[in-house]
Amino acid sequence: MGGGAPVLLSAEEATLPPNQMISFPRSDGDPTRSKFPANTTEIVSAGCVDYYREVSPLEKSHVEWRKKIGTYLATQVDNRDPKLTYMLDAFPEHYVFMDHNKGPVDKVRHDLYLFGSQTVQKFRSPQEFIPHARFLYQTNTNDPCLCKYCSKNKSQQQISMQFGISSHRPPGGTPRGGTTVRRIAHAAKPASPPKQLFSKERNADLRTKRPIRVGELVWAALDLPIRGPHPDEVISFWPAIVMDLPRVKAYVSPHQPGELYDVRQELAYKLRLLGIMHVHVLPDYRILPYHAYILPMSFLQRLGTIPPPKDLAADLERLGDFHPFPTADDKEPDLHNPSFAEAAIPYALAIQIGDEVRAFWSPTDPWEFKTEDSAAPPERRFQGLWWGCERIWAGELVRLRQDRAGLADLIHNPLVKAPSSPAAAGRSLFLCINNIFADPPDEARPDHDVCRISGMLYELADPDWVEPPDDPTMPGLTLHARSHSSQSASTSASPSIVRTAHPTPSSSQASASASVNEGLSTPAGALSPSDPFAPFALPAPPRGLQWRALLPAGHEIVLPISLMAGRYYPGILENPLLQWDETSAAYNHSLAGLAPGEATAMACRKFRPTRGAQVQLSDEWARKSLVEHFQEQLKNQT
């Protein structure tokens, strides 16, 4: 977890009242410090440093970690008052919180780690340590520790979901300005029509309402599940990256000359299967959004205990040859369905790559917005985002992380309408993105974009809700379009949004998607010099509910991008591939907007400007992590 330069607090700022302090009754700390880093002295070599510094309990980062962990233990384990903040009085005995200083002396990178456990090398974030802290804090149980390291589970996402741990981390730093409601700015009218380049991919995605987009991380349903001897050893889906726009494939039923026959058409996508060197084509009905399938915890625990290969380097090199789909060739014409033993290591790598990809984000397709105020500086805006697993576009409806109660700033804002019902207050909030824009440059991190999003705020209202007649609505917006049982995921529904602002990108700032996506996307072309974000119909609401705008006409809400959970998937609950155990049901309802988006929110914390770089680095880091995991296993065996 990244940190900044040390910030010292006063003794009063670094503590809480005694009834809000939490203590550990036991520790697994190692008094010999055998797993601590050796480089603890600052040495400048070639203008760079690489050393670990012990963080003082009065430093802000030390306090923030102890507050996050203490608040979780107090509210989730002890069931104390959730309105209060709690804090650890100290980390467990023999634990030390350290700041890794690395890089050029004039631009040192700070990464925070917690060392001290006898069984774990280090914890990289409060979210990683919380399950281990819970294990140390609870003395009335014999249950083993279920942190990602002790349980050998490579997926922090699964653990966070199981323990109800929030992974809220603002990408690229903390956006300045917070949550505000403002009037929509009007664009300056150019003297002559500008030459504009807009993303054709964006236009196609929003107009066709395809649930699957190029470059997204998805699950590919296997032809046959790969089963092992244990009941928990079942692989039904493989992580993949969507490589290209769908192609229409036609299938003709068997028939004799002169007989009637059926022709079936389907959309098929080319997928690059993660962890291996294979591309596979699947129809859209056999592909799931990445957050729509949850690997069982019991499966992940078994996967974490698979033995290392005999020849580590050679066997890892051969991973690319594995294919999870039944194959045949001239030498072996019969289909060969792979075994679980063959699949286990490639699958562990593929899952780890997926976890790395979902942590990346970047804004794409920048352009320059100029308002009618000639004295105001231009604002840097973007047409889209890579947001973890997903491709997000300006002009579409997205889910927010929290419900109404979770966004306290909105409750007290007089411009935000009250919930239409208690049930509506507990569902997800939605934002129809009008703008994606960058905050003013941060002098401390000039190479880092810090983004915010703005647009109309929506809730899902009950079907019988009628807006009071004296309540203003958006011009041209019908608020009460119902969802009907005949609507499918691809059905468009009113209302549509008519904006009062008409942005005008300058030709010097517009960019083609091809330069951003490195071959994963369709290049943009020159479009007419009209409003680049022409109105698109809102997608169909969940069955039996209706969209309700929560702001008066001509206004938009501005939110930190970290409050966005991800895409909204209309019709997702009708997908026959969905699982319906307790954990999966919570994810499914979140994707459908019937529950807050926190369960399926992206944990974006890493920045790379292109999707190609994100996927490549994820592959490299995942392979390194897998090697370290096996090396640790071999070390423990000796």
C-alpha cells in the first residue's frame, strides 16, 4: 500500500478516548525479527535510495492503519457502536510498521508494510491484515487464520467479501474537491466547426448496449468442467480478456437436399485466455462479467495448497501449452479433456493475473473543454476509463459503491431529493456520467491524473412512485418509464437525457482509441462536429422498478472516481450461468443495482496509461508472485 512523505500528528490527534481503543490479547510476533528487511540504513547510491524506515506511532499513516483495523474489530467482531471510530492502541507485540523508501532522492516512493508475524513475511494493506488481526483478537475459537497468506488463498477480493472488509482506496491519490452539486457548465461556441476525433468504440458500445466490451476481463464458460478427485476441485470458468468486437456466426441444422432447415445466428467473441498461450472463440451467452462469478473459498484454499512442480523454471515455462477446452488433432482425433492436475497451476496463475488486472485504472481519450467564461482555464476531460475489469464510457449509467446512507454528504445537501421510500434508500445509487475530468495538476505527483466524474444522480424507485408535481425534473426527461417483463438485457428504455451543455473538444486534444488500447480496440474516426456526448437512452431498470432523477434541472453531482463501483448490467439476474449460493447472490444483486455496489466495487489502486501495459504487467507480476509462493513452499518443506 503506497504512502507519502511522513506527516507527524500531535499526541492528542494520534489517540482516541479509552472506550474507543482496541488491544490485542495475544500475538504471533517473532521476537527474533527473522522476516524483517535487512536494509534499514539510508544509503544514497547513484542518486537513489532503497531502505526501510520504522514508522512512528505519531505519524499519520500509522494512525490511519490502526484506525481502519481497530474500527473493523470493534464493529464487526465486538458489535460496538458503528457510528464511532475505533483504533488499535498498538500493533501486536513484536510487530513493526515500516516505510519502504525507494527511488530517486528527489522523488522517493513510499510503500507501507507491517512486519512481525512468525508465519507471514509482511502485510501490504490494512485489508490484508484484518483477517489475521481478527484471528489474533478472537481467543474463544479454534478456527485457523483465514488471511490470504495463512489460508494460501491468492484472492484478497474473495477474503474481503467473506469478512465484509471495505477495499475503498481512491485511485491515483485522493481527489480534491470531494462531493459537490453544481450547475452544468455551458461550453464556448467555436468560431468554426472543429475537426473532432471521437472514439467509435464508445459510440458502438453505448448504442448497441452490448454487455461485453473489447479489453474487458471476463469469465469464459468451459465446454466441460475440469474435475479433480475432491468435490471442491471443479473448474467451470476460465479468466480471459476480450480481444475483438463480436462476429456473427451462423449455424445450419443438419438436413438433406430439399428438406427444410433451421439457421441460428449468434454473436461470438475472440478471447485471450489468461495464464496460457491460447485464444478461444465463444458465443456471448457463455461469457460472464468478471464479478458475476465467485470462486468458492473452499476451492481457493485447496488451490493454494497444490504442491510446487518438480522443475519449477521448466514447468512454469510450459504453462502456456495447456488448453482448458477439449482439443483434438491429427495424431489424437479423439477429444482430450484436461485433468485437474494438469489445470491447477495454469489456473492459479490465471486467477492471479485477473486479480492484478482488476486493480488497474486509467482515463482514456482526453480532450479539452472550454466554457463560455473566456477567463476560465480549459478543463482536461476524458471520453472513457479503464476501471479494473471494465471499460467505462462518458454517457453511460454506472453503479456507485454505497447506498444513500453511505454517502453522508448527499443526505445533507438540499439539492438532492429525499429517497422515494425506505426500500429505495437501501438500493444502489446510480450516476449517468456526463463528464470524466482531471483535477488541477498535483505538484507533488505531476505525472499522475486524479479524476472525478459528474452527472445526474439516480435511484431505483418503486413502480407506483409518482414525482410530486411541484418537484422540478430534467428538461426532456421522462422519469416514470416502467420496466416490463418482456424487456431483455439489450432492450433500450426511456427516459433519455437531454443535456444543457455542449462540450467542444479541440482537435489538438482529441485522441484515437487505438493509441490508448494498443490494438485491443477499434480505432476512432473523425465524426461530425456536433455534441460528442449525444444523449443515449437509459438502460432498462430492474424488473418492476423505475428510474428516478435526484437532482433539479441543469445540475450535476461531482464525485471522486473512487466512489464508482462499476458498470450496471441490466438483465443480469436472468443469466443461466449465474451461481446462487449466499455469496454469489449478494454479488448478483449488486451488479443488478438491487443492492449497494460495494460488494462488486473495483479495488483500483494501480495506474498504467494503456490497457496493453496493464495486462502485460499483470502477467509479469502474477508469474513472479506464483514463483515466490512455490519457493516459500519449498523453503518450508526443508
